[in-house]
Amino acid sequence: MSRGGEMVYIPDDSDFSSFRDQCESLEGWHCRYNKAGVTVWSQGQEESCTVQKIKTRISCKDVPAETLYDVLHDTRYRRKWDSNMIETYDIGRLTVNADVGYYSWKCPSPLKNRDFVTLRSWLPLGNDYMIINYSVKHPKYPPRKDFVRAVSLQTGYLIKANGDGACILYYLTQVDPRGSLPKWVVNRVSQFVAPKAMKKIYKAGLKYPEWKRRHDPGYKPWVYPEQNTLPSVSLAELSVQHADSLENIDETGLSEEHLSTSDHEA
């Protein structure tokens, strides 16, 4: 997503507009899954290619757009619903609507776990909301031996108000997970992982208002920037995270049969 591929920058209105267009457009997208109110599309690359662009959409009844926006920002609440997450935290603040953060997640065994360092930016637009990110390098958060450092080329959410107290959530991602993955992993993401993740977010939205009432209800630094106590980060400290500078492992020989029972149930 970074301009020219070299400069770290904070996304502007044109970047958010382009992201919204990608979410809402059907041109060039191939439907891979459509069941129970969840749709998954992929774009561009061959099915066997690891770096695919994937888009998912779910209609969320009884969850206002602003509630889902809070859910996706609230790292404390994320620990309650994101069972694939190992660790997440904010590293520092760039502007009132941009920061740098860390996220690591469990991959289905026997694959190695992955992690990211990303520049995240967000924009409320009336009743709609967007959150987008891409991978950056921070000198204090280099790749770790216990994770494969993956690269988000572009990842984000579009939350659109849909009538009274309801919304539509789009999730669009283009990630280089590093390494050569077996074809079944790529297929599994669009057929199983992505739909399940969207349903989890929807359920998290239903439960969030009650949870938030009991956990510092007035604290929302993504809405009230004056509450943000993160240390400031300068763009000069960051550089674009290129995939070709990272470890490239070959996991093509791993069989789907090796998935643990918990991964099938997850």
C-alpha cells in the first residue's frame, strides 16, 4: 500500500477512498464461498499462489456500525474473542488517527506461527468507518526466532451502517505469509478460516456493549484522542517491511492430515 514501495507514509483520503472502492466493487473478484450471510471473494493470483487478495463480507443484524468499530479497536476486548491471537499491543502513536502496533497469531499446526508489525490508520465517515494497515519495520521490534514475520501489503475493514442498529462488515486483506505454503492452506483460508473469523467478529459485536459497561466504559482513545497515552513515534523511525528481506520457509510438504483435532474444531 505504501507509495512507490519505499516510503512509509500515513494514508490520506485518496487511500481510504481506494480501499472503500475495492471493498464495494465486484469487478475482478471471484466468489469462493457464499453461505449463511457470509461471502468470500479472491482476486488476481492463481489459486496455488500464496499471496492472494481476499475479501469477505458479513451482514450484522443488531450491531450498530459504531459498536463494531469499537470492537475492532479495543485490544483489551480482542483477547476475549480472538482465539487465534497470541499477543497484540500498541507500540506508539503517529497522529490522532494513526499508530504502530504488533500482532501475532496461531497458525494451524504444524505450520509455524506468524506475526506482524503494522502502521494502522482509521477514518470515521459519517455512519461508516474504515481501519486499514500495512507492514512496517520498527528498529525495536525486529523479527523473532519463535515466529515467521509475515507482511501485510494491505489489510483493513470497512463498516457500513445498514439501517437502524445494523451494519455490513467488509474485511479485505493481501498478506504475504512468507514461505511456500501447501495449496490446501490457501484454499482453507477462503473456505473455512475467513468465514469463521467474520462470524466471530459479529458475535463479539453482539456481546461488546455489556462487556464495555463493566470495563472502563468511557475509555475509547480511538474516539477521544486526548485519552491516548502512547509514546509518539516518528515516521523517520520506520521503514517499509519488504517480504524479500525476511525468512522464507518451505512448508509445502505439510499435509492437511497433520492438523490437530483442535484446529479442525477451532
